[in-house]
Amino acid sequence: MDVDAHHGDGVQAAFYDDPRVLTVSIHQSPLTLFRHRVVSECGSGPAWGTSVNLPVPASTGDASWLRAFHAVVPAVVRAFGPEVLVTQHGADTTGRIRWPI
């Protein structure tokens, strides 16, 4: 589960055709952000339905974000029945990090 402003496209791509993994990304709408990801990205082949995208408008506040989360995520997770949950909360890199730090 990826819940920062950007679409969790790397993780989604890694598991897009793996029916053993459910990916859920709550992210800023692609209409107002640089990447044009769409809700129709749902997984491929036997993994169709295991990629869930919830785009929210820019400047979405806590109440609206929680409403979107509660409207979709609990039911999707219950239906999938995972053994483990992995969540990511705002760990995007910008490519500006210079090594060594």
C-alpha cells in the first residue's frame, strides 16, 4: 500500500501480473500531477484486479482522503485476504540526493 502524493508505479509494475500480490496506491490525480496514471490500471492476466488506484484531487484534506480510503481499501483488502501488509508512506526520491551524504 502506497499512500503518498505520487502513484506507486514502480511497485505496481513489479507485481502487475502476479496474482499473489495486491497493490493499492492512493495518490494525487494524474490530471494535476506529472504522471498520467489512470484508474484502469488493474493488473494483467491472472492478476487482473490486484492493482488498485485511488487518485484524489490536489489539496485533498484529511477528511476527504480518509473517506476515499475507507470507501475502498478495507473491502479490497478483506476480499484479497493478505497474510502480510506492507505500507509505504511518503518515501519518494527526487533524484537530487548526492552520494556520499
